[in-house]
Amino acid sequence: MSDNVKLTTLYRILNIWAGFVFILYLSSHLPHWGNPNLQNWLNISLYFLLFLFSITIFLKEKNNRDVFFNLSLFLFIVSVSFLNFFMGPEYLFGNNKTLYYFYEYKNIIFCFLINFVIVYIVLKYLFYKIKPLHTYLLSLGILLPVLIYHFIPYLKNPDFIFTLGNHYLGDLYRRLFLVNAITLPFIFIYGYILYKKDRSIGEYINELMAFFFIFNVIESIDKLSVVYNFNIPLMSQHILTLNLLFLTFILFKKMCFLCSDYGQFYESLLTQKINLGKVKIQRRKTERNVLLLKILKIYFTQRRNYLLTLSLMFTVTFLYFSFPRYIALNIIALIGCIFILFYFIHALYKKRSQKNYTIS
């Protein structure tokens, strides 16, 4: 496979995406809710672009097709959820009941799918020798009881949301937050096993889990902000855009990697589909990654006092000027996630250096 294959694949994806964006543009001129803004439409279009990347990876991937099938399903359903904007008695179809039914079950399905993607990857990593069907059953066995337990009033009675009055969002998002909170420990388990075993089930899976770590934390704050009434919808959409761009970068790199003969070979090497005997294979891009980590560590170490002072000033500024809690919590969470990931990656590479960065 040559660079022409990559360009042809990317060209097809961008053409399909352009068609979807055009449909969104036409749809935005039809009668719909008044609150969706440009950022909402942009995020929907990004979800569809991510779906196209993910489904392309699914078609080209030989070792982790199940992972990218799950991700593709989630991204596709989210990208067509904009139909909710056209529901209501004054809009294209449906009535008030249909609008609320769609909204509540849409959020429950989103919650299930994104957490299923995370739990599935973790279980696949832990029990990498079992068949995908067994991993699916195990993931469903863990997540479905949790989902049913938290959402049983909604599942038993679709009209339950109407009994909550103006507090329906608080109740729904509190339950969504609790499911997200249960999934977060799975990500930490993945990180712990990665550090202890340093086994790989495929290239860019670790980066994908880094995205899910940040995404889960930010989404959890978003859910809490709705429960406790300090959400800023427009800011929430901006933060979501940044998260989606991060995932776009990961999936784009993964897709380009798989469109090369080297990528296909390296994936098979990682998953032991190819056995080179006693030949030691060094991990790809090791020298560049190690150099970058050393530079960052030296930079942070030499400026430790400056960073601590800046952090203190940053905290005091937020407290003194009474910045919105939503903005403050998201910035603190994002900085915290980046520091956790940095020190984890540094510890992982330090351990890998003991094996001269060779593949286990």
C-alpha cells in the first residue's frame, strides 16, 4: 500500500463528510429548536467525521475490529441524534411526549455505548486470550446490571420523566454521572496492568484510552454541573469540540498507520500474529518519544518553583474573581488529567528502558 491509498481513502472520507455537512446545513433551515447553535452543529459534524474514520479502521483492522466496531456504532448513533432538534408539536414531527421520550432514551443509550466501549477495551486487554464473543458477554454482564439498576424507573415507565417536573434534568444526569463514575476505575485498572505487564493489543489503543480518561472526567463534571445548576451550555460545547479534535487526531493517525504495509506488519507483530523467534524488536518511535519526555521532565523540574507559584496564583485568581465553577472545575480537571498522564507515561517509559524499549 502506498501514499496514494492513504490519499484516496482520505478523499473518500472527506467527500462523504462534506455531503453530511451539507445535509446538516439544509436541516438547520427547517423548523427546529431555538437553542442549538453553530457549536452544536459543528460537534455533530465532528462525530460523523469520527464515525467515518472509525468505520474505515474497522474495515482495515485485522486484530481489533471489535473495538472499532463498538466505537463506530457509538459515533454513528450520536451523529444522527440531531433528529431530536426537529421533534415537537411546532416542528417537523412528533409531539411533546415523543420529544422527551427520545431525549431520555437517547442519553441512556449514549451512556451505555460509550461506557461499553471503555469496559470492552479493558476486558479485552485483561483477558486477551478469550474470544470476542466472551468479551462481549462479560462486558454486558458487568454494564447492563449497573445500567438497569440506575435507570430502572425510566425503563419500567417511559412517563417517569413527566413525574419529575422541572427537576427531570437533575435526576437524569445524576444517574448518568453514577454510571460514568463506575467506569472510571476500569480505566485505572487498564493503566495499572499496562504498567505492570506492558502488553500491547494494538497500536494507538493506549492513546485511545488516554482520550477516554480525559473524556470521562470532563463528561462527569458536565453531568454534575447540570445536577447542581452551574452548567454553561456554550462552554460545554466548546470543551466537547476540543475533546473531539483530540480523538480525530488519534483516529486519523491510526487510519494512516493501517493504510501502510509497515502498519499492518507492526500490528501483527504486536499481537503475536507474526513470530520472529528470538529476534528483539524495538518499539517504534522510541527515540523520539524518549527525547520528548526527557525535555519535558527537565523543563518541569527546573521550573518547579515557578509552576507551584503559578498554580497558587491561578487558584487565588479563580477564588478572588469568582470565576464560574464550571470553567474552574474543567480547567483544573484538564490540567490534572494531563499531569497524571504525563507522569504515568514517564514511569512507563522508565520501565521500558530497562528492557531497552523492546517489545515484550
